[in-house]
Amino acid sequence: MYGALWRALPGPVWVRLLLVLVLVAAVVFALFTWVFPLVQELVPVPDVTVEE
Amino acid sequence: MATTGERRSARRDRTKKRRRITFLGVFGELSITAGALIFLFLFWQLWFNDIVVRAEQNSAAESLSESFIEAAQEGPATEPTEPADPAAPPIGQTAGDAERFGVLTIPRFGDDYQAEIAGGITRARTLNTIGIGHYLTTQAPGEVGNFAVAGHRTTYGKPLNQIANLRVGDAIVVQTAEGWYTYRFRTLEYVTPSAADVLNPVPQADGVEATDRLITLTSCSPMYSAAERIIAYGVFESFTPITDPAPASLELPEGDG
């Protein structure tokens, strides 16, 4: 899967490495900005209040 | 000795083998990806996002604090509630659900630590989105009784993360439109989640008439767990009107750190 992606990228090795870094950075940015805040709502967080 | 043709065909075979995409191969790569994503999420939730949200909450609280001071300079918009006892501080104005009305400053928590206080203790509307939440059934800052608030100890900017680091006598300052209410930290306590009597005007006493002005902070304990609650109590010390210079209690005493 990732091997196929690597071969699909154009150019010499250093260009491909650069492209991979850009792709990974874009994915991480998207996760941090949009995906993780939504996931956080689904993850249980300890209650901080007292109640009967 | 292999001929050129044989060598070429051997290389072709290897390439072909490497390029074949198998179900197991894809499944393995997806599993590794899923593992990496979970670690990335934990990194984001427990470290990265807290730093970002903490900074946002600090600056939001700072601008709210400044807006109180500016509003007072332009003239009092709301008449402070006159206390019956002239020596008593005016009673701070609290607000309804998810409405911001105050700023919490605890110098022990760091130089730039400030958090907004809003009414209500719902996670969705106050604790996750604003910071500190006021138990609406409890008293107001400066009022005889108990001003009780809650806040996250982990995640969502973790405003009460360092609650267990408080030392006796540490300042807990609540600023409202009226001014600064300085409380002094007195004691920590660990209780069960159902111990709602820590919110009483006299904590843990029923039907006793309050004479002291207290602040109560509640958060989760142990960290990352909902098994118990950590409770910090403070006792009212002094009131500084909003038109006066900010009190010295907003900074840690020199040599204390």
C-alpha cells in the first residue's frame, strides 16, 4: 500500500522524500485541526464536579 | 556463470514479488497506521492541545480582566450590591449558564496563569469551552458562604491541573466587575464523587449558618480518573476595588517558587 504510494510519486529519491514529508504534514494538520477535536468529544473525560 | 538474460529475468521476478499487494500486507499496514494514529491522538490530547488551549484561555481571561478595569474607568455600569455590614466586601456579580463573569488567578499555577469563570458546570457549555464553572447553587465571590467552582485537571486546557501543588496560604484571586477577591488556600481534601456537601455554605455541615467567606475548587482525582474528587478550600482575606491598583496577591511573594 505505502510501497505503491512511494512508487507512484515522481522524481528522484530526495523529491519523493520531500513529497512524503509534505503529505504527512498535511495529514497531521488535518487531524489536529478538524479530526481530533471531534474525536475528543467521544472520548470519556473524567468528571470534575460533585453531585448527588 | 549466469548470462545477462538470466540476471535480468531474476531482477524482474524480484520486482514483481515486491510489487504484489496482498490482503495481509494491506491489513498489516493499516494496523500500523491505526496504532500510529492512536499515539498521535494521545500526543495531541494530553500535550499539544493543552498547550494551545491553555494559551487561549490565558489570553481570553486577560482580556476579560482588562475589560473589567476599562469598564470601571468609564464609570460604574452596575451598582455594586451594598452589603449590610459596611466593613464587608461588595458581593461579586455572578452570571447564568455559560456566561462569563470572572477571572481566576492562582500565582502558584504559573506566571501567566489565568482562567475565565462562567456560570454552570456543564462540560459542553462551560468546562470544555470556557474553563472554570461556578456551581450555580452556591454563593457569589465575597458573599458569606461558599463560592464553589469546578475545572478540568487534565485535557481541555486543564485549568486546575496543578491543584495538588497548592501550599497553605497561596493566593486564589477571583476578579469580577467589582474588583479582586483574594482568598488564601487552606486545605485539600479527597472525597467521593457524590460528596455534594462540600458545596454547602459551611462545607460538609448541614443546616449550619455560615459566618466565613470560602472558595471551593473541585476537580477529578486521581488524574485521568473519575474515581474521586480533589477539593481545595480557601478562606477570604481581602477585597480590592476594581478602581484601585491590582492587589499584590496576584504575584507569588518574592523568593517563593
